[in-house]
Amino acid sequence: MGIKHGGEREKMFLRHRKALIDYATPLLGSRDDAEDIVHDAFLRFAPDVNEAPLPPKTYLFRIVRNLSFNKRSRRKRETSLPENDIPWWARPLTIETPEAALLFGEQVRSVSGVIDNLPEKARVVLELYRFEGLTLAEIAARLGVSTPTAHRLLKEAMDVVKAKMALPK
């Protein structure tokens, strides 16, 4: 069984492709993302050879809407970090005195030592996320793990670093 090329669903999809992309673009904030979602929608919409009759075009728009909302909420979960998530050692700062520069250098070496002693996958995820600026989805793809696994590894690594680098009160 495969997709019936030239079938009624494919014709309907091609007829409404531009409108679907135009519909998804404001939902996602990106035309490229909208095109990806519309492609995914076609794969869900395209029937097997022995599939039932053609549903209304509103069904195709509903698929695009649902996929768009799913992608948007996934992106929001992946990219949202609490405001106080950036620890003191990751914030940019100006160093006023040589003593402050020395103290800062010692703190950086200390953080580096903590990061070096993390389990390998957690260390790699932390470095890719914090220092290379990759998204959790990009990290997951690079490491061959799921996005939730990448998120869990990052959280575990950050918790260890935060605990070991917490300033005495």
C-alpha cells in the first residue's frame, strides 16, 4: 500500500497548499515552519490506496491548525526558561578591579571543573546548549536522543552545577 499519486486528496492538497501555508504562517510566526507543517499535514492527509472517500477541505485545515499548535507549544516548552535560570556564573559582567578579575577567573575555573566532572552526555548537552546556543531539538537530533531526554540531561547538569557553585549565604 502506498500513497495514491494524482488522487483526489493530493489534488485537493495541491489546490489549497498556498492557503494552508498562509493560514499556518501567523500561527507559527515563520513561513518556513508553516511549509514544514503543511508538508506534515499532507502526509497525514494522504490516504492509502484503499482509503475512504475524500473528506472536506476543512479537515485539511484542522490538521494544519492542530500541527501548528502542537509545534508552537513544543517550541515554547523547549525555549522557555525561568527568568532566574541564568546563574551568576553565566551572566555577563564587567570586572572593575584586578582583584575582581582574579576572583572571577577562579570562579570560572571552578565552574569548568564542575562541568568537566559531569557525566559525558549531560556535559555535552550543557555545552551545546549554553555555549553553542543549540536548541534542545537540535541537541537531541545531534545526539540521537529524544528532545525530552535532552531536556532532562540539561536540567540534571544545571542542577549539579548550581548546587556545587551556590554562593554561601
